[in-house]
Amino acid sequence: MSRGPLHATRRFLGDRRAVSAIEFALILPVFLAIMAGGIQLITYVNASRKIDLIASSISQMIAQTAPPQGSTIATVNSLDLHFSFDAALVLFPYLMTDAPQQNLEWWQDISINFASIVFTPKILTCLANSDPTVCYQANVAWTSMGTAGGNYRPCAIPQSPAADAAAPSRTSLPRSVFGPDSIIAVDVVFLFRPTFGATFIAPVRIARSIYLQPRYATQIKYDITNDDGIAVKCPGFL
């Protein structure tokens, strides 16, 4: 005699066979999503560190340019800037992987811009305890023209002072770098695009700027001999 549907229901609810397989099937998508997210986070952190390294290394390469004996003015040319730019491929080989995915050349996948900023006095005398942003005006003496986007520092527009903790900007400088003589500014911008979920997650802009005083000179000028358009001299600067 049949035990009825109630008994069958109890047997079904009490059956524990293949429970582990069902639990694994439910957990696996969540686990894979967490793993993919972790990989992307690590890739982003590494990219951010590499952008820091590129900005720091390139700025030091240019700032260490030595002047001729007996002079305080050093010069760089287009070959020097190209050499510094190409160093990014060694420091950040991820560009070789990311650029083809965006249908770009590697040098189009990252923006690296150089500029020489010369500080000119706005007043004849400046007290030692005065605000240097009041005493000096920051003018762009020469600037690279940008390889990816309009991230270069424009000529004929004085750089405005900004808070030291402010985000990098092509039209401003941290207040703490204002002073006599000049600095070299290197601005690096990279758009990080996640491999997983790129359709739903917008690219993350990684921007770093480094400002260094020339180590062996008071100013580093740009020599336009054999220039190929990588940089320009700004009006008013020889």
C-alpha cells in the first residue's frame, strides 16, 4: 500500500545526496567574481605605482641635464625628450598589452608631457617670509605638445597656484614649488580600463605630476635644432 505523498515529500526533503555539488554551483559564480575583481584591483594598484615611477624617473632624467662648463643654462632637444618618453615602455610594459586592446599604438595609450616653468618676480623686493605665490609668476618657457589628449601645459597662460594636495592640473602648480629660478614639470596620465566588466565600469584616470628644480643648472632650455614637433618654445623665451 502506498505511503502517500506526505512520505514522499519527507524523503525528498531529507535527501542529502549531491548537496555539495549544488552548493558549489551556487558559490562558484560569486567566487569567480571576487577573484576577477581582486585581479583587477591588483592590476590597478600596479599601474598606479608604475605611473608614479614613470613621472619620477623621467623628471629626474631631464632635471639632471648638465650645462656647458662656465654656464648655468642647460639645454635638451627632441632626442632627449623622445629618449625619456620611450623609457616609459621599459618601466611600464603593460602598455604593450593594453594598447592593442584599445586599437592604439603604445605611445598613444599614455600621455607624458614635459614643461619648463620659469618664475619671474612680480615685485622688485620680496621678503623672506612673504608668500612666494605673491612674489613670483610661473610662466611656461617650453612645453611638449602631448601625445595623447590635451594634457600639455599651455604657453602664454601663467600657471596658477594651487593647494599642495590638489589633483594634478595642466594649468596650475602646487604653492610650495613657487620661488626663484625654474622647475621641470612632468605630467603623466593613463586611463586604466578593467579587463573584466569594461562594459559596465568606466575607465579610471590615473594622473601624476612631478616638479623638480634643475640639479646642475638654473634653467633648462629647449633646443629647436632638428625639432620634430615634440615640443615648442613659448613666446618671450629664447
